[in-house]
Amino acid sequence: MSIKLGVNIDHVATIREARYRGRGFGEPDPVAAALACEESGAHGITAHLREDRRHIQDRDVRALREKIQTRLNLEMANAPEMIDIALQVKPDIVCLVPEKREEVTTEGGLDVVGNLSAISRTCQRMIEAGIEVSLFIGPDIEQVEAAAKTGAQFIELHTGAFAEAFGDNEAREVELKRLAAGAELANQLGLQVNAGHGLNYENTLVLLQHIPHLVELNIGHSIISRSLSVGIAQAVKEMLAILR
């Protein structure tokens, strides 16, 4: 069975907001992009509704829930406003991520160890509403162990350090070993394992060759970037070919 591909469409909205911010309409349309990704074989759509609404807007999330036919993964901070929106919209799964206003994109993993009770409460509320939960964490043993205590069904391993180290063979091997150990432990603890951040058409195959138990990869920036050259349908198909 091939690993599933979730396409993150945030940066379609980034381009739209660069011209149409605050106007309630504009192009390109991330929902149309999501539908094109689905038609090309993507197994799910990921969108991050940030507290500052820098790209994806509330209306996008609601339209995605209404229109896509696969799996909606809503990335969000563990914040009251976002919890309320998730419980209203009811995505198939939420991925709790850390969020800092000044960062361009999510830079690190969630500190589950330091926020165990708050994260566990959110997991319980989501699960009671029929929404699965994933926790976006670094491949650190203590974070994986804490994630298993929260009630979440999934973790998503943060692959950013691996992506940054890709050009340095020694550093890359260190990061691959960390990711493999994290995935192995998560599997032993009954967690399903996703991964994402910084993955592209060059480094994804290497990741797949070294990391066990992966269920799904969430990839956005690289696919959206590639789509400028070949179109979004072809960009998705090329990534799916790597995953197979």
C-alpha cells in the first residue's frame, strides 16, 4: 500500500492574500486548487487556519468542508477560537501545531510535554465530536511518549530539520535516525505516524527509504511551487509517483 499524500494548500491562499487581503474574494482560489489536487489523486487536503489569518480564511475552511470529497486536515493552534471553529466545521482530523506570530511558517514541533493537560483536554473534546487528532511534534522521545498520553490517534513528525540538513550527509543521517526512532516508538505506543515540513521532490524518497510506519505525508510549498511550472495536476501526480 502506498503512503497517502495530503496536499497543503496554504500558499495558494498566500498568493491571493498578497493582492486581495481583507476583500472576501480573489484569485487564486485555494478551494479550486484543493479540488484539482483531489482529481489528480491526492488523498487529503491540509489547510492551516492561523490566528492572524495570514493566508487561509474562515470562509476557505467552510468551503473546503463543503466541497472536498477526501479528507480535510485542519492545522490549528491549541487556542479557544480555533477549537470552537473546528467543533463547528468538523474536519476529518485536526493537527495541533505551535504558532508564533512572527514566523513565516511553522518552525518547530508542539511542546506536548510542557502542555500535556491542555492538549489532552482538546484531544478529548475533538474525539468526542468525532474528529481525529494529530500532534505536530519533533522526533524527540519524550514528546512522542507524551503524545501517546493525550488520546491523540496520530502524530505528525516535523521533518524540517531533516530537510535543512539534506545537503550534509552526516547531519542528514543524524536526522533520519531521530525520525526513524520517533516513528518506531510511536508505532509501539499505538500512534499512527504522519510526517511533513520541508519535504520536496528531492528529499521525500530518501525519507521514505529510512522511516518506518508512515501513513501520510503532508506536503504543500514544494507542490505549489512545482505547479507554477507544470500545473497543479501534474505536480500532484509527480509527488504521488514518488510515494508509490
